[in-house]
Amino acid sequence: MVQQPFRSMLFGFAFSPTLEINIMETSRLAHFFNSKLILLHVGEKTADKAHKINGILDRIEYKDLDFEIHWQVGDPVETILEASQSYKVDLLVLGAMQHEDVFTFYVGSIARKLTRKVACSVLLLIRPAAIRVPCQHIVVNGLDDPDTPVAIHRALYTAAALGAKQVTIVEEIRQQEVQVIVEDDRSLKRATLRKEKLKAREESRVQHILEEMPEELTSGLSIKTQSIFGKRGYSIGHYAEVVRADLLIMNAPRKSGVLDRIFPHDIEYILTDLPTDVLIIRNSS
């Protein structure tokens, strides 16, 4: 039996114009993932707020959903971090529309801080829907990293849970690895051969990962690999946008001390301009 990675989800919500569709989308995901849903509002509880959230919950699709509502006052980042830990959350959901002020609030500084500090995976929703839009295509990073097998497993699990038809594993190869300056036909040929070798190396590495995946997650699913050359994070985000992926799955950034504050993580190129919904996987094992 495939291990269930998202046993509990926490949705940090604000009383914005997008609240209802975010609740609809998040409750739907909790149903498909068979997760307990914890709803957390960082702010004071009032009768009007409670009435509004309860009214929305009365309209969700899946009435047997296991959920709790919590109200806490405090700093949003610290409160969400503490709640994620105390409730033993596997997946933190933050929802926002791209062109609203709340997008900057949640997906800007708060999301950057949470993805660095939180001990669980994070889902950034920019395309919530009141009526379900089926997930068809998932793009996941396939870079050479110890956590990549976990990210690929989560991508296959998510595809199975949401009924997606295709998963594309993108191997981002740094342009510097080619190490050939193209000046004439001969150097162009060397560069082309070098790229082909790098592509073959990356595809072989990803195939070994796929061979270790449970057959029940891979059967009936179209799994493709795609090597792209360019800046990590930026390239895969652009690719996901071009192919109109429904979900992009990435490894969470690793902490690296002082360098962590100087050089941007690959994931921060994604956070700067989200191409689609993004699931950031934190390997908590």
C-alpha cells in the first residue's frame, strides 16, 4: 500500500474576496488526499467572521470532511509556524489570487519565510475554483538532489489522487556544464555532443528513480522526462508556464547559513512570479 504523505493539511486563511473559492479548493484537496483539514485564521474571532466561515463550510462539496477551525492572534509567520508544528501538519496551504494585494501579503514575504522555516510541505494556490477544474498535467523537478526521489514520489501520488493524466519530470541542467564556447562549426558540434551526453546522463538518473517507485503510482500514467538548459528555478517555472501545467512541484530550499541570505534559492525565482499552483515538498523523514 502506498504511504499517505498528506495526512493533515493546514489552511491559513484571511477574510479576503477569495476566501470562499480558497475554502472550496482546499476542502476538495483534503478530500482527494484523505487528509484532516485544519483551518487557521490569524486574527480575532468575531461573531460575523464565525458566521461567514461556517456558511462557506455548509456549501462545500464533501460533507464528511474531517476539519477543525482555529483562531489565533499574533504574528502571521510565527503563528502559522507554531500551529504547523503543534498540529503535526504535513501540508501547509496558502491561497491567493495573483493580482490582488493579498497575493503580495501571502505569497511575498510570508511564503518566502515559511518555505524556509516550516517543517512541512507548502502548497501555494493561485488558481482556486468554486467548481472543480480537473488537474491534467503535473511538472516536477528532477534535479540531482537527495530529496528529488521524494518530490517525484509526491508528484506521482498527487497525480493518482487528483486523476492527472501526465507527469513531466524536468531535469534542469546548468548551461555552465556544457563548458564549450561556440565559435565555429566544430565548437558547435562539440557543444551539441556535450548536451546530448548530459541529457542521457540525467535521463538515466531519473529512470533509476522511477524504477524504485510503486507500480500502483506509475501504471496508467504518462510519465515523460524533459531536459532543459538554463538557470535553475527560472527555467522550470518558464517551462511549466509554456506547457500550461496545472501544478508545479519543487523541492524545498535547503538552509545554508549566511549564504542563504546572500544568494537566492532556485525556488525564489518561482515565488517571484508563480507560473501556476506550486507544491513545495519538504522531506521531513
